[in-house]
Amino acid sequence: MGIYPGQDAPAMNAKPPDLFAPYPLGPLVLKNRMVMAPLTRSRAEAGNVPSGMAPTYYSQRAQAGLIITEATQAGPGGQGYISTPGIHSDAQVAGWRKVTDAVHGKGGLIFVQLWHVGRISHPDFRGGELPVAPSAIAPRGIQTYTAQGLKPIPTPRALETREIPALVEEFRQAARNAKAAGFDGVEVHGANGYLLDQFLEDGTNQRTDQYGGSIENRARLLFEVLAAVSEAWGSDRVGIRLSPGGSFNDMCDSRPEETFGYVAKRLGSLNLAYLHLIEPSRSLGERPLPDLSARFFRPLYPGTLIVASGYTLERAKAVLQAGQADLVAFGQLFLANPDLVERFKTGAPLNTPDPQTYYGGDARGYIDYPTLAGKGDAPQDDAY
């Protein structure tokens, strides 16, 4: 299989895309091309139910053309971090319904991101059982935060072939639950070294069954999950997030252009809502531009392409005008600026994110960032 060369998108005669103009996304119409990226905040309550503050947090950011929620466990075995929400119980679905109602009440659209962390977990989250993965390969030098503090991640157990259909079914049911919770669609988390990415990349997948070896086999689980989720929603309400060339969670692939080029071309035939790319970061020592950037994937994927990787307003405008992406996702900027769209439009100064409040805690650094119209919501005693 040959390497797919990156190339510039063909010249467009139409007016360059406007970051603030509406965008048709399947049956939906986004009010702008700005996407709120999924951001783990570790504030779920007992039972991995979305926090009582979550409806405020997400609805504050309903100016975004599309909100993608924090990563959410499709099943109880998919957790790897403390206080992350799920969407596999009635209580969790009810908690997410409050979020979607609040976002829709502000005129926003919201997808839920479905994940399974695979080997990036600990027995504390799995009733004493080892984490599962495609192969029994431990991530090097990685710890996870549990209720008893940081603990090293152990060597996972390789999933047996007969166990995999149940994982696919977890995603299918989670997609159905997302519909019951009132979401507008779902994003499958295939990035950042979690389970689906672990199956895809050969640095973590050394299987010899139908889920290992060739690129087609290593991608099998990803496409089985997408098919299951699409059965529940229709493919045009389903997105997929990938991190080609990413090294987070000790990930690597021997031929990433071939691996991700194959996946992107095959995704192009599925009529998905979008492909969401985390572009590699030079600062993290990952493959720099243009190897695995939007420029590489644009000729391979004809559908809606979302890019994410520390984008500023200027970079976002540039990638749209170059025709290399259709939508741009912003993470930390939306975290600290609920009214980011308005601030970008008016040239107003931006709030500075507070890393000390990213994960866990109370309302501070969560729903109290000030907006141009006034201050954020004050901390509430019952929100802790």
C-alpha cells in the first residue's frame, strides 16, 4: 500500500469561508464554524452522573456552532479517570437530558463524545479487574488519578476475540441512550491513545486474529463501532475523532501515513457528519506539518473536516481560507471564554485559562469565567 501524499486543496472560486457564517452539517445547520472541543473536566457526581453544574457550563457556551461534550463512558468498564461521566445508566441519561435541554434552550447544538479508555485505566475503576486492550502492552511511565490519588497503570489484559462484540454493543446502546438524552448526534472517540486508537496503531496492537496484523484488520473495530452507532442515529449524525501521529498516552505507529490514510479514505464513503482531526504538535515532538495535518487529509476525505490543535483566531481563518478544513475546534479558549464567538467577532480580550481548575473541584474555573455581558455564575454550595 503506497503513501498518500499531502497536497493543497484545489483553488475555490467561491468566497472564502467565514468563521462566523452558518454551516450545513447533514440535517443540521450550525450557526457558525466554531466547535467547542471535548474537554475532560472530572466533575461528575456519584454514579458517574453529569454534575449539577454541567447544564450551566455547557449552556454558557451555546454560542458555539457545535458543542462536543467531554469524553463519556459508553459502558461501565470504559472508565480510566476519576469523576468522568457515563451514558450507560438511567441516572446518567437523565443527567445528560438536563444538559441538552439547557443547551437547546440557548439555541445551541450538542453531540456527546463516546469513549472507552482501554489500557489507560486502573483496577480501581474496574472492580479490581485489569484494564483491557488489544494486546498486553503497558503504557510507559503513565499514571492515572484515582480516588486514592495517582497510581501507575498496570499491564493490561488482551481482549479475547469473543469479547469484542460486547464492546461494540456497548457503543450501540450508548448511542441509543444519547438519543434518549436529547443529543443532536454523537462523536466516536478514536483518538488520544484510548481503546479504538490502541486497536488501530501497531505500536499497541500485536494481535494475530482478525483484529490485528494488517491495517484493514487493525481498523476493523473502529468501523464496527461506527456501523453500530450509525444504526442508532443514521451516519449523518455521527462524527469520529482521530489523532494521527499523536504520541499522547505512549502511542506510536510504524507507518502512520498509510494507517490513517487508509482510514480517512474509507471514512469518506460512510456519509458521516464529520471527521475530527487532532493535528500533531511540533511542541510535543510529534510529526510536524504538513505530514499528518489537515493538508494531508483534505484530498483523502471529501466530507466535513474539523481540525483541532491549539488554534487561534488567525490560524482558524487561515485554515478555512486555504480550503483545508470546514470547521475549527477550540478547547482551552472555550473553557475560559464562554462567549468566545462574541469575543472573536468583536476583537475583545480573552480570559486566561486557569490550569489549576481544569480537572475536578467546584464552580471555580468551571462556570465562573466572566463574559463580556457580566460575570460568570457564582459558586453554589450545593454544586460541590
